[in-house]
Amino acid sequence: MGDPASPYEQLMGVFPKQSAHAIPVCYRSLLSDPNSEIIDFYPTNFHIDINGARFAWMGVTLLPFIDRHRLVAAMRKADRGGEALSEHEKDLNKPGQVYVFFHSKESRSGLVQALAQVKGKDIELKACFERSDAISGTVRATKAHVASFGQKLSKPYVKLELPEIAESQVYSLPFRQTSYKLHVTRLLENAVLPAREVEDFELATINRRAFNGERAIKMLERILGFEANVSNIQRGGYYQNNRGGA
């Protein structure tokens, strides 16, 4: 999968120009300027595939796929390598520290048992499913984080109607997910693909709950290169009732 896209890249990949107010100013023209080098990512006119659907809102919006390399290149040019972003905007675009929270009563967890023995030390512990930890990765147990265990916790906002916790029994520790090698999806060597087949009974019954099953049949006809007699196809009871049938 590679590295995840930054928050601004993700927003630029899904927002229409009407939502440009939610991204930094330096990127906004990329969504609406006719001369933008990625203006084709944000079409104002597009088709909706309603094949098999009765209403337009049930259809699939046919939008172009986002080329991440083009998107990132255009964004780097627009923000001048980050110089056009404020410090606050830069902070919003950074991945933060991931924390894991778990209760001390998780007695089956090997991670909890290990933490009880390393108080006062800075150490990294491995969490794994085999030891009933429910997660897999590295937990960094520092003196500061472990010291908060058993302490009084005050509510973060005065206006919140929450009681204070006299003695916290929850661990809150930095967590780093296990890294894996890049997975490549491909067929095994010498794999033999079966012939594409559609059985007669798959075309002989329409039971698509009023979603215009005939259109699906017509699509299969075009793909397979033959014509089925749709008028003689057996329909399910629900379909008949909603079409005025018996």
C-alpha cells in the first residue's frame, strides 16, 4: 500500500470545489481554476450509472480516478514546498502520536502482566495476539506514562459534567504499529484460470427486489454475446407484486 496520504492530500482527493473553504488557501485554486493542472480531477459535469437502480441517488457517480503523483506534485507547487502553509496548518497535516489505552484488570494480557513488573523503567514491550493483548505492535512504557497509573485524573474541561477519577486504573502508552512488507497482489505461477461461465438458471430467475432485473440481464447479454428472452424469464414473487403481477 505504501505510505498513507497526508490529511490535506486525502481532502484534496475527495472534496469538490464547493468544499474548498475547508482546506488551506494555497490549495483552493487547484479545485476551481480552469488553468489548474489537476482541474480534470474535479469535473462539474459527470454521468451517473443507474444500471439496475430505480432512482438516481441509487446510482454510481462516475468520477475520474485520482492520480496521486499528479496530485502531490500540484500541491507541492501550490504550497511552495510548505512555505505557503502557516505553522498551525503544518501541524494539522502531520501524523500524531498513536496511543493505546487498556485497563489494568485485563489480567489475561501478557502486556499488562509485563507492565506490572517494569514500573520505573523506560522500556519497549511487544504486544501480540498470541498473548491475548488484542493488538500487535510495540508499546513504549516510559517512567512518565507509567507514573500516571493510579493517579488522580481531573476532567479536562470544567463545563463537562463528568466526575473526577480518584485513582486511574487505565494505562495510556505510546504505540507503534507493526510494519509489514509491501504486499503484491498477483496470480501464482502456472495458475490456470477457469473459463468464464454463466449457468442457465442464473439467467432464468430475476429476484432483484424491484431494482429492474431486466437491465442486469441485458448487461450480461452484451458481455456474453447472446440474447436471452427477457419476457419469458421467471420473476420472483416480490418482483411480480411490485410490478402488478400475480
